[in-house]
Amino acid sequence: MAFAAFMTSALKLLGALGIIFGPLVGYIGQLIKMQNSQKSEGFSIRVCIILITANILRIFFWYCGIATRFEKRFDNSIVLASIVMIIFQVTSININRLFCCALQLSTVQQI
């Protein structure tokens, strides 16, 4: 009985971690590519701003306690996923700005 309870808790924890960090997997490759090439070509700040806005709205929805038709808030792991995504997207914008400005500086210096 204790083993079954342990496995249930472990699976719930793994599921929550997957919900929190799973969406970041696609962006990590893009950031690594920008870091290695020192270029931010093909990176859209608009997508970051849309994701930040969507996640802020999700947090606001949760914080205000606006209930669904089942009168229950959504899981806390979704709120944590929103917070992590906001931090990650702000970091992405900063990395993009770093390489975008470096590219512009090198172009100006060549002229």
C-alpha cells in the first residue's frame, strides 16, 4: 500500500514538472543556436511578447479566483509554468537584444 502511494505521488510530481518545464524544451534549442552563432536571425520578439502577455493573463485569471464552470481553480503547476515561461521569455528577449546589438555594432564598425 505504501509503495502504491509513493508511486502515485512520484507520478504526480513528474507530471507537474513536465507541465512546468515541458514548454521550454522547444525554446532551449533556439537559445543555444543563438548563443553558438552569436546571431539572432529568425528570432521574433513579437512571439515573446505574446507569450508573456498570455501568461500574465493566466496568472491574473488564477489570482483573481475567477472560477470555471466547475467552480475550481486550475492546478498550481500551471501557474508555476506561467511564471517560469515569463522568466524564460524575458531572458530570451535579453539574449536577443545582446546579439542584435552586437550585430548592429559590428556592421557600423565595418562602415
